[in-house]
Amino acid sequence: MKSVLPLFVFIDACGWEIIRHDPFARDLAPARHRLRSVFGYSSACIPSILSGRWPAEHRNWCYFAYDPVRSPFRLLRPLRWLPRAVTGRRIFRRWLSKFLRGPLKFRGYFDLYNIPFRHISLFDFTEKKNPLQPGGMNCGPNIFDFLAERDIPYHVSDPARSEADNLAALQADIAAERIDHAFLYWPDLDGLLHRVGNQSPAVPEKLRQYERWLQELMTGARAHYEEVRLYVFSDHGMANCDRLLDLRARLAALPCSMPRDYAVVCDSTMARFWFFNPRAREEVTRCLRQEPLGRILPDEELAQLGALFPDRYFGELIFLVQEGVLIVPSDMGERPIRAMHGYHPDDPHSYASLLTNVPDLPDGVTDIPHVHGLMIRDAVAAHAANRGGKVPASASAA
């Protein structure tokens, strides 16, 4: 039997408002904490958790950025002649994304979403590497670089596998006592919440399933490790979408157009603009300032959120909607969905959660990037303890 196993279980979209009034995992992880998320989607949140840094530092923020020189999508331009009834279908987009992933040598998450094929060659896809592997960040190291450099044996989920298969793979590593650190990723709650919203009875049903799995996991781990330090955490929450904003219609009424005067990516909750002349900037800015369902984020606020990029690579102007508003149609989808995330980190449903059986969390664990420090601390301590050594002072200081 080994001494210690730090067990980090990441449940995508299991936000504070989702579990605040639910008894989820109270017996296994009685200490419950609300964590502030980062501004952006999972494409920003997950790298921030894994690196302990903010989007402006690790440069994993939104998936699409205006970069025609480095765009890998020129081969898709002929598809602009196909009818939108075909190219706008999710099944077609998912199939094409899966087909292209290999030839493009993308190793992380990849989806073409709803970017029009007449414009797609203007954009690059920014997550070409897998953040769940060493060397997976756009800039700087992540937790798996740290573990690999120090020869700390670890387990990490494979996003291509199902939740149940990833659970079984971790259980096998635990039973063999091969690891000193575990990172288990369960993404399916996110998709469920998008479909049914945060008030559906399907949500507590899914939480009960996770509880059963956690109990099974902890029972097995305690048979092979004297101490199991459990952390169950998320990247963000999920807000129901009761208001829709057709931003494309607003922009189409202006005396400037894409791609002649500007480029824009309309994400689900924000729009990001790059301007090619002063008139376009003036017209678009005036239009957005008149829209009551959202606002332009000033540089000072973006800097406070860790999402100000001096080179403006992800956009020169960022327009963010209010919580509960969905931009539709957008470059993420043609049709409304029940719930969404990616709002301001201070909106109620943006907050993430951290549940643990560890009572002595360091002061200052208030934001999702701080989970990285917990992983560093516990991995170093477990590696030393499992080899019969003393815990280095750096472990408690991490």
C-alpha cells in the first residue's frame, strides 16, 4: 500500500450555483468552496486551471482568431458554394471537423462550429495542441510538464474516451499503485446543461451518477493508498438563456461590411472585432454602444480579467452580452440552446466550485487558476511520501 494519492476530479460546468443547494458529494468532500472563473470559455478556463496562469499569459483564449496568413482553412473555401442548408447543419460540421483533425495535425479539441465557409480562410484555430499533455499550452508550461520534468508518475484522462472508460482506466492505475497524482476529466455535464438548462431534473440525476462513481473510486483508492486527498472542481457554471440577440442583423444594417471593412467572430456570448479602417471602427462601436443587451469591455477591465492581449490577436474590440443572453445565429451555432457559459466572471452562474476532503487549503485559493497550486503542492508531497521520504518544504510553499 502506498502512502498518498492526490485525486483531482474535474467536472466540466459543475458550477457553484449547480451544487450550492444540492447535497452533491457532501460525505466524500465536505469542504465546499466557490471559485471565481476566468473570462472566456472552456478554451480559456481549462488551460488556466492546468497552468495556474491567466489567458493573457498562456494565450489560450478563444478558438478562432483573425489570421489569414496562418489560416489552415484555405482548402475549405470551395465549400462556400454549397447550400447553407447543408453546410450549416451540425452533423455536417462535426463530420468535417473529425475528418480534418488528422490532416491538420490538431492534437487538442477541434470543431469548425458555424464559421461561414466564405470567411473561414480569414481565421486560424488557436488550440492546435492538447492542453492535457506536456507541451500542450500555447505559451508556457502546465501541470503535466511539471510532473514529467520531475518524474512524478501520474494519470490523466483521454478526452477521446467516454467518462466511464476514463474512470476504468484510472481505477486500473490505482489498483496497480502506479501513480502519485491523478487528474480525471468528466465533460458530459457541460453538454447536458447546454441542452436542458440548469433547472432540469436531468441535472441532479447526473450528479447522483457522479456520486456513485466517486464513491466507487474512493473505495478502490483507499484500498491501495493510506490517504486519498480528493478535490472535485469545475471550470465555470451555466446560465439559462432566456433572451436572444441577433447581432448579425444589427451589423448588416451598417454602411460597412465584412470582410472589406472589418472581421468579426460572433461567439455565443461575445463578439470580437478586427478593423481595417477608422470608419468601420466608428460605425461598429456606435452600433454596439446602442445595444442594451451587452457592452464593450474597456481595456482596463480586460486587464483586470487577465484577458488583455497587447497584440490584439484575439480581437481589437470585445463586446460582451449580459448573463442569460445568447447571440444567435452566431459563429458557434444557427439555433438557440437552453443554457450557456462565457459571461462575465462576476455573474452569478459563472462561478466554479471546489469540493474537497482536505481541510487545510492555503489562503488565497479563490480563482480557478489556483487549483494548479494545489496540484503542485500535493503531487510533490505525495511523490516524496510514496518513496518514504520527507515532504519537501517547497510542497507546502507551492
